[in-house]
Amino acid sequence: MIALILLCCVVEAIPVPALRERHLNRSLARDEADRWVSVLDSLGVQVTSDVLLDQALKVSKDIRATRAIVLAPWRAFSRQLKLAQAWGLFAYTDPHPGRLVLEGRPKGGDWTLLFRAPNTGDERIGQVVFNRRMRGVWDDAGDRPKPGRLYNRWVTWVAKDVFDHRPDIDIVRVRFDRLSVSMDGAGTTAKEQPVHRRVRHREDYR
């Protein structure tokens, strides 16, 4: 019985990626597909990136469907005993990470840096944005092609925090600087590209 429970926990904990078509449209997926096409070509296997991505999507769906069927009886039991292992930690590395940047501007003045991840600028702001309840919102949004409503709400919230503590700041600008990091450890290989820029005005909060 114990061996069966351990086996079910192991099967449930296997980090099978829940791929969707939108995931495969990201630059990271395309870069990985191109890299694997090159690897497979060196082994004598001819395949295109599009075919490889289609197969990855199909395999992901089939594996998840099969695992759901196999674990269906187990999950009813595991929920009661809190034995579920349905999570993945650092499932893949991202060669195009985003660096959070907050800037502020006084009325009639110039833009000034408030905070740049991981630890440049206002230490208080750093503690706020790196709080474990906050980081999951913006850290996840920075890697998405379209961050969505939750990111916009977070920008509104963090801008209000800045306005509350910095009466001299009239406008807050939030963005991510997208980096390209070499897979061979050579460091950053391309100029940072600003993405997901949002602006909030103090007057909007009155």
C-alpha cells in the first residue's frame, strides 16, 4: 500500500508541461525548437521547427490526458490527506528574462530611476515589489507576450504606493527590460528591449 502511494505521488509530481498554442508562439519556444532541429539534424533526423512544435503540443496533451485517467481514483483520495504533488519548480530556464524597472517624474521635471531589479534604487520599493505575495504577479507577467489585466492592476497598485511615499513624484512609469542571455554562459548578448510599459498619473488617484 505504501509503495502504491509513493508511486502515485511520483507520477503526479512528474513535471509534464501544460502546453497551449499560445505558449508555442513565444520567442523562447521558437528558439528552443530551432535549437532542437539543429541537434536532431546532426543525428540524421530531418524535421522542421513547425512540425516539432506541433508534435510537442500533441505529446503534451496526450501525456496529460493519460495521466489524468490513471490518477483519477488517486486524486479523490489524495485531496483528503493533502498528498497532492501537482506543481513544477523551475521547469525550464528562460534565455529572454525581463528586468523590472520603475521610474518617476516630478511635475515639469525629468524621469528618474526609482527602482531596477534586483536591487538598484529605492530599498523600500525593492522590499515591496519583492514581497512573496507581490513578486508572483509581476515576475510572471514580465515573461508573457501580453501580461493581461492582473498586471495592469498591479501597476496601478505599485504606482499608488509610490505616490503615497513620494509626494514629489507626479507620474510613475513601469516597464520590463527584456534581455537576451547566451545559453553558453557568455552573458548578455543583445541590447535590452523595453516591453510592457505602463504609465500612471497622480491625478488619476484623486
